[in-house]
Amino acid sequence: AQSVTQPDIHITVSEGASLELRCNYSYGATPYLFWYVQSPGQGLQLLLKYFSGDTLVQGIKGFEAEFKRSQSSFNLRKPSVHWSDAAEYFCAVGAIQGAQKLVFGQGTRLTINP
Amino acid sequence: DAGVIQSPRHEVTEMGQEVTLRCKPISGHNSLFWYRQTMMRGLELLIYFNNNVPIDDSGMPEDRFSAKMPNASFSTLKIQPSEPRDSAVYFCASSFGGRTEAFFGQGTRLTVV
């Protein structure tokens, strides 16, 4: 069975600073990896996904993530954060079992200082 | 595209009452998922359907929970009887096939008092 660990429960960065959110996964086969963002009271919105190919994937809102198989990691990055990026971020790993069955990490809450 | 539509957005009910949550997936999607989100346990997959057939319900907490998908455009999650520990946000999501992402609805915030 797959699992996901997001080591940082809460991160605070200043507006304009760079950001990296960590994600480590455990899965016996090639994983399908996702980052979702959740604003308060809202559903989850997909930021980016990795299925295969180039290990550096670009997403919406200026986010990118890099798949590193040797480290079982899929860290999310953004070069310069905006106040509107404050939200909860979830990493997820999917497995092909007739459908995408996602297992989520516990989430990282991002706070932006002005 | 209206996205995944869930109703109601908020539900407050008394312990012991039956609660039904509804979901309309994105048209053309053939996989549907029910998730529960709580502070203690995070996002948990309760059950998922593929082509209207339940594939894995191992995440359903107990027999008080049941889910149906009578057709490709509608699913329900029922709790009977409800208990205070069922209070959570319940998300429905849908996807097409096994190589696409899941699209989430806005969720139903359930409070059982």
C-alpha cells in the first residue's frame, strides 16, 4: 500500500521569498504523484501532477515540483510567494487499481508574512 | 464545465438521524471517490466506484455508512444513524480512467450534535 509523508505541518515565509514544501512517498511501483492546494472552506485544486517523463513538472500559479526516485520525494517549489498562496497544501500518491486511488499526506499549512 | 457538484454544502443534524450526502461527478468521468477530512485523520478515502461499480469500500468506517452510485451522474453517501464523531467535511471527487487527476467538489461540512 502507498503512503505519503509531509514532514512540515506548518511553514511561514515572507512574501517574495522562495518556498519548498517537502513530500516523501512510499510505493512499490512507479507512482503517480500530485500536489493539491486547499483554501479555507474550499475543495482541493490540483496544482500539478507527475505521471512519467520529465521529472521536473510545471504547474499552475508558478509552482513546480521535482520527482526524485532515489529519494522517494516529490517536493513542491515556488521561487517567489504571494500573499494569495497562503493555504493548505497536500501531496498525494496514486495507484492504478482500476482508478486513481489517492493517498494523501497530512498537509502543510502555509502562512505568508507581509 | 460545472465541476463536481456536492449538496448540501452544510448539514447540521442530531445524533441518531439519517444523513444523505449527494454528488454529481463531471460528465464523462467514470471514477468517483468519497473522501472524509478531519483534523485528526486528515483526508481519508472512504470508497470509490469505477463505472458505477464499488471497487474498494475498505475505508468505510462501519456499517452505518453506505454509498451508492445508481448511474454515471449521481452518487450518495448515507450515514444511518449519525453520531457526533461523524462530524467532518466530506468530499466527492471524480476522474476519467486511471491516468488522470481527480477533480474535487467543494465538500459538505457535516455537523452531528
